[in-house]
Amino acid sequence: MPWGTAGFKHNIPVIVVVLGTLDAFYSERDRHVIYIDGSLAAMSFSYALETLGLSSCIFNWPDIEKHEKRAEKVLGLKGYERPVMFMGVGYPDPEAMVAYSQKRPLDVMREYNPPIDQS
């Protein structure tokens, strides 16, 4: 289980592991692409879950070698597969509230720099 779930992991009915496979990339410069692609796919998956009446909570999976090795063993991963993130999935509490932050008007936030004197 990812860090940060100790206080509520007993309430998570389903865990989804988003994996990236490094075997699709041949250059070292592409080693982070799995995190970008995996995150984009997870976002769409999370939206799709909402259409089914399910909610999700995404958990960070830091790239720490000790944890990577344990995940590889527990999940039966191949050497080129990496967990990108974990996602808890379940039915939301129908009485739960959704946090809301009132946005500030643009006129309050926007500021222009004075023109530079060109003389």
C-alpha cells in the first residue's frame, strides 16, 4: 500500500495500479515519459469511473528503489515495468460534501507592468 493511506486503507475496496513499461522507449531521455503518459491515462480513467458512479483517489508512488523492488515482487512485475501511481476506487459517500474555493475576479488578480520609457 502506498504511503499516506495508513489511516483509511481499510476503507479502500479496490486498488488500481497504473503501470508504465519502459520497454517501449529506447533512449534514456524518454525514461520519464511513462509518468507523463500514465498520469494522462489515469486522469481519463478517473473521469470514466465518475460516469459509472464510482470515485477515485490517486496516491503518490515516489520513485524509491526499496519500494520499487517490493512492488516488483508483490505485483509480479517484469524488470521494465514500473508503478506510476496507485488509485483507490469505490462508491462515494452520498452525504459527503465537495470542497469549493471561491475564485477571485480577474480584475483583482490581473496586473500590468507600466510601459518602459523608450526615449
